[in-house]
Amino acid sequence: MTKITPNAARPTPRQSPRQAPGWQDTAGEEEESTPLTAEQARQWRASHPQLRVTRVLAMQVVTGIVVAALTWAWTGRPLVAWSAAYGALVGVLPAALAARGTARWAAPGFPPAAALAGLMWWEAVKLVLTGGMLMAAPKILGAPSWPALLIGLVLTIKVYWVGLLLAQSMRSRQGQAQRVKTNGC
């Protein structure tokens, strides 16, 4: 076992004195970042629109309704459709609660460490609530169809990726519109 001492950060005889100890990618010169001006920040925000949380949650609700309706149409069994709908609810309800709780911590001027702690707290709440809802499924539904429930849950959760893809397509469409307005200049 190697003992770590305060002198461990000093260059060893095999290291050249110019090479900084640590990771290889940190040995080079670091590029200094300059803060954006107000106009540059406005342009950056305009070219990188944020996807609203309520829009993602609405997409999740619509996905849950579609999954439940398709399940009912495909199987003809209401219990299987209710299981898929409950699975979607297990995905949407904790996410909505966590989004609501996290939004308060993400206010401008809020200390970053506290915002990170708030995010971790609400993610833990979301996990506990999701687990509790899954454990309560037999009490609520009787004998749920677990495959349908899990399919509803997974498809509802994966809507986040659709939201990210939509945000990227919105960004690229705005970029194309700006190029057209400026005629490529």
C-alpha cells in the first residue's frame, strides 16, 4: 500500500519540472474564460431556448393516455389498460412533484450549493414516491398487469428524451431562420 504524503504533489525525478502533477489534460496552459456581455448573453439565450417543464409533463400525460388507450384497444381488457395508465401516473406524478420542488431552488441568485442540495433532495423524494406507488399498485388495482404497468411507466419516463430532441429541433429551426434573415452574414 502506498502512503500519501504532502510531498506527493511535487514532481518526481521522472517528471520534467515543466510538467504539472495531476491529470495529463491539465498539464497544458489553461484558457482563460471571459464573461459574456449582456448582449452576448441575450443572443446565447435566444439561440438556446429552454424547454418548459410543464410542456414535458404535458407530453408525459399525453403519452400515458395514448399508451392506456392503445393497450385497451389492443387487449380489450380494461384492467390491463388501467395498469398501463397507473404506470404512466407513476412516471408523471413524482416527476411533477420534483419539478415543482426543484423550481423553487433554481431561482436566480440562489446559492449553487443549496440549489444542488435541493435538486438531490427532490430526486430522492421522487425515487421514494415512485417506489411507494409501485408497491401500492396491488392495493390500488387489485391484480395489476405488471408488463403493462411497466411499459406505461417506461414510455412515460422516456418522453424526456423526446422533449430534448424537440428542444434541439427548435434550436436548429431558429438558427435556420436567423441565417435566412441575415442572408448568411
